[in-house]
Amino acid sequence: MPTVSSLIVLAVWVAVALLLVEATRSVLTGRLGSRWPLIPPIVRRCAKPAFAVAFVAGVRAGLPSRHILNTAGPDIRHILSLTVIGSVTWLLVQATYAGTDVAIHHLMTIEGERNVRARRIGTQVLLLRRMSAVIIVVIAAASMLVTFPVVRAVGTGLFASAGVAGIVAGIAAQSTLSNVFAGLQLAFSDALRIDDVVVVDAQWGRIEELTLTYVVLRLWDERRLVLPVSYFVHNSFENWTRHSTRVIGTVLLHVDWSVPVDELRAELYGILREHPLWDQKDWVLQVTDVLPNGMIQLRALMSAADSASAFDLRCDVRERLVAYIRDEHPSALPRFRADLDSTVGSPA
């Protein structure tokens, strides 16, 4: 059993380790935190894993000798070694995420013409840091396994058959690996980015999350559509913000032939000129079709800064044009015509 002096030494080691971490955290949150934007996310993400590493390392350093612990000494030290590897892995993963938080936040808040390029870089940084986290965890798991003598003994035999094992693992994980490579292909080919507006299988939404294995699409009604990354490689989809966010909206009206198109065109321009969602660039009103039921089809085009603004602009323009036709030209409202022969139904 450990003596009282051994326990005191252990407590001192743990206290010193924790005090060092706390002192470092205090220094970083002081003047340095206000000068360097990278410091706050590092402190926020790395404080808990750093305390965990300090505690375990202090216990490991201040642990009494194996002679004092008798037969339990090697087992306790092995458990502490595994805990050190786990806590260090946690710290490295959090440090990786903290190092990219500032860049991602800055890139995702850029507006204007640089928004497309910023979202592309932000998406690539997100995928790279996830890959880094996976690699760190895999290396940590391998390091933990190597600490077991049985695993080290078996490892030599497994190394000889690594080729066969690799083939079997590749076949078993074919679907997962295809999604991983598809995610990298989407991110670095600039085909899909975070916050892109896409239409997938007649579903309109924005890319909310893009990982190595799946994509989360936030639909217009706040539902989430989760799709494997490979779907976007093997199927076609619409990307409305591939090069810019600007889109052109359409309003279709079916009216009678007697509608005064010139007056309606002037009314459309008056509506757009006063509307805050119109980007002051493109607009037109044209007769695009003559329908067999005695009506004509009018198409009004108008541009907006993004798809959400275009949708609201289309709705407002449609409402005001309908109200204008109803109030000013009621004779042009949709109606069916029929030419009845006067002789039909007359007495013989």
C-alpha cells in the first residue's frame, strides 16, 4: 500500500500540473486574448482536455513505485498510460478545431462578390479538419493497442497478411470509402459548398452541413434532408449559387386577349422600381404563349440578389399585378369563349 508521503508527493504533482494549466489559461484570457483572435477559441475548446491531460500526467508522474504498489503497480500504470493517450488525443482534436474556428467563422460571414470563393474555402477547411480529427483518433487507437503485449505479438503475424486484410477491409468498407472520396471530390472540385442553394429531386434548400460521408440539406420549411455524399456524384442536381447568388424570378399570368400589355408592362416597372428586393438590373414582360382556351400567357422576369429575395419579390409582384388587372382592367380577367351557332336548338 502507498505510504502517506507517497500520497503527498502524488497530490503535489497533480496540483502543480493543474496550476500550470490554470496559469497558462489565465495568461491567454488576459491581454493576449484581446490582441489575438485565435486565443479565445483555443481557450474555449482546449481548457477541459488540457486539465484532463495535466491531471492524468500529474498522477502518472507522482505515482509511487511498483514496489510500493506491489502487483497492482504495472496494471495501474498501464491504465494511466491509456488515459494519457486518450486525453492527449482529445486535446489534439480540440486544438485542431480551435485553430480553424476563426478562419471558418470569418469565411462564412463574407458578403458580396467574394462570398462564393469564401464559402468554397470554408467548406474545404471543414472537410480537412474532420479528416485530421479522424487521422488523430486512428493513430491514438493504434497507439493504445500497441501497449498491450498480446497485440504486439499478434501484430507481426498480421503484418505478413496485411495485403489480404487490406483487400478484405476495402471490400467491406467500399460504400464508406466511396462516400469519403466523393466528399473530397465535391469540396475540392467546387461543385458543392456550405450554404449553397440547391434543388435535389424537386426539393429546394440550402447546404447546412457537408461531411465526408453525408450532406444535410435544410429545406425551405425547416426540414432536414440527409443524403449520402455519393448521391451528388452519381445524380444530377441544381446549384443556384455555383458562381453567384443572383437569380432571376418568373411570374406567369393567364389573361384575356383584351389585356393592355403596354400598360401592364409600365405597371410592372413601377412596382419593381419601388421594391427593395429588386436589384435594379433585369426585368421584362412578354407575351410568351397563346393558349387554346382563349387566353394568352404573360411572363414577367425580374432579378434579385439571391433566391430567397427572388421568391418574395415574385410573390409581391404577382399579387400587385393581379390586383391591378382586377381593379383597372376587369375585362381582361381569364374567361372562356364559345361561338355558338344561332341555328343550334332553334325550332324546326
